Amino acid sequence: MSYNRLLYFFSTIESTTRGSSIFSKKSSFIFLLLLLGGLLQAQPYDMLLKGGYVIDPKNNIDKKMDVAISGKTIAKVAADIPETDARKVLQVEGLFVTPGFIDIHSHVFVGSNDGFADGFNSVSPDDFSFKSGVTTMVDAGTSGWTNFALFKKHVIDRSRTRVLAFLEVADSGFSAGNAAARDLTKLNPKNISETIRKYPEHIVGICIGHYDGDDWTIFDKAREAANAVGVPILVECHLPKFSLEGQLNHMRPGDIITHAYEKVSERMPVVDENGKVRPFVLEARNRGVLFDVGHGGAGFWFSQAIPALRQGLLPNSFGTDFHRFSMNAGMKDMLNVMSKYLNMGMSLSDVITRATWYPARSIHREDLGNLSESSVADIAVVGLTRGQFGFIDAGNNKIKGTRKFVAEMTIREGKIVWDLNGISATQYNADTH
Ligand SMILES: [Zn+2]
């Protein structure tokens, strides 16, 4: 009950009981308790997103609903939550309200003065996450077991974005350059699994990254470590010396292959020269191998992605492979990758599902990517702009489109961290200064 309603209730009841002093004293005491309780409960919500269209795939919500937030968590999702119940009301009619987006393939181990080599290609998470509705970025193998603590200290602990990681199977990750991934003598499953056990809140899996050797030992070592701690393996390598079929056969249900729609490297693409998805690729998908876009600078081609989409090989997630080159090329940001898929013909609800609930499941973080009551209030409020747009793939090919997502507001743990057009801001009045 809101404070105003409680006051009304109190005054009504009191006027009807006036005249009986005994009843009046007793009832006044009860009403005082009620009033105190009411004051404590007054405006139970800190924030209310009013009038938006909620898409929450985990909970099968796809309709106009209000979303109330208390502290860092979702308090309630329902139709017509009274504005008087919240301290701050945000009018979001005409916009989509979804769980904050999860990018499971990024590179955010930026350089420090502590002496690692290749963080130069990474980006700072907060610089790019919130402006595209992303609240969780998962680093794909930029750190390994020797330098994860450094990554945590310099980036994870200092970012407002939730930063998680696939730990690279090579000892010091991509930050030491690709050569490290080729040195199989340095692979140490025990040290990898111990590091994952030490940081269970931050490390979600193991990455086999940019390996270009011809020895399956790297898969065996990653598997040994993954089995010890029960995490998935992300395969981010072009592996030109391995067949695509061989790679997929080495993957278990729940493992993730990224750069799923690439064509540029020597790796065999998923779609054959006749435009058909290869049968062993569909077989891998059917037994539970997950396909991540992993757009990056080279990982996404319309000639692969469009036939795959039409033949039912949908990506499970929209990993961007965010780094300083892909963001300035065809990839741009996660919203652009989502917009690309929308204009390629994927349904709106399929797009949102692959930006929220599916990636949360794939990294075994079912606490994320949904708007269930009492879950963390990570929220994206997005609009859909209509116009004439172009979308570019890794080969500088273009498709035209008419719809594009725009991130109007992003909320992380109940706090507004991005507000494009000032939905939450106070209207400036020139007369009153
Ligand atoms: Zn990558």
C-alpha cells in the first residue's frame, strides 16, 4: 500500500470510530502501528520503469509491463505498478525493456605498467559496454593462469561493467602473443583448474585461442582442465591445420565455437560451396555444441551467416570479438551485430534471447540475462529506429536494412549507467534557472 493510500485509509477509519473512547484508544494504537509500518513500506521501490515493452525470454514475457527496482535487484515485473510506489519513475513507453546484454566474446585486458605485451588491442569495458546496452562482457582468453590476477586487479575490479573471463589454455593468454598458444610444453591443466577454482565468480570457462599448430594435445589439455572444474571450452581458433569436422568432434555439448560464420581463414566454413550447411555441422549443433557469432574483424561473413540462418543454424549468442580493430570496422558494437541479424530476418524475440538468456546459460550464469524478481537489476532499455541503414561484414560486403537498435538507457545493479536522451534527467527550465 502506498503512503498516500495509507493516510487516506487511516483518516477514513478514524472518522468512523470517533465517539468510542476505549475503541478509539485501542484502534489509534493499531493505526499508529499501521502508519509506522506504512511509512517504512512507503514507496517500496527505488525506481520504476513505466510503460515499456518487456522482453524477458527466460520468463516468457513478451508484452507491455512495468519493472520495479529496489536497491540492486529487480523487485517486481507486472502490469500497472502504481507510480506512487517508487521514488523515481522513468517513462519508457515505446521502448523495449530487456535484461542487460551479455557479450561472451570480448577482449578487455587492457595494458598496464606491469609488463604484459599485447593488451594494446584490447579496450576498456566501460568505454563501450553501456552505450550499447551491454552489462556483462566476457573476455575470451586475453589472460591465462599466470596473469589472470593482474587482469582482475587492473580491469575486473575497476570496471562498472561486469567482467568475466574465459581463461586461455596457454599460460599467459593472448596478452603474451599468439606464439604462447603454440608452446604446448607450457600447457598446465592443473594450474588452469586451480586458477578457475580460486576465482569461481569471474572465470566461466577455458579458451583455446588462435592456435595454429597441428597437435590435438591442446584440446586434450583444455579438456582435462575443463573436466576438473566443470566449465565449457570456447574454441576461438582458425586452426587451419585441423579440419572443421575434427574440431567439432573434439567438442562436447555446451562447448562453444566462435567465429562460427567466418570464411576468411583457411578453416573450412560451416556452409559449403553450394550454399548448404555441412551435415556434420548440423549434427554438432544437434548434440549441443553452441555457435557464437564472434564477429570481430574476420569472423562474420554474410555468405555464411545468411544461408546458415535460413537453414536453421542460428547463433546461440552474439559474441562481438570486441577489440580496437573490430569496433572500427563492420562489427562496431553488440547492438550493431543484433541489428544486423534483425535485418537479416531473425525475429525480434530471437535476437533478444540470443543477447540475454542464451549467453547467460552458455556461461553457466543462470543468475544473469533475465528479469526474474530478486535477480540483479542489469537492464537494457532500447529503441528501434527506422530509416535507411547499411551493415557491413568482414569482407566489406554490405546489406541494407530499415531497423536499427539504439540503447536509450542502461542500468547496472540498479544504477543508471547510460542515459542517451535524459529519460532520468530533470527538465531544465530557462525561466527558473
Ligand atoms: Zn577474440
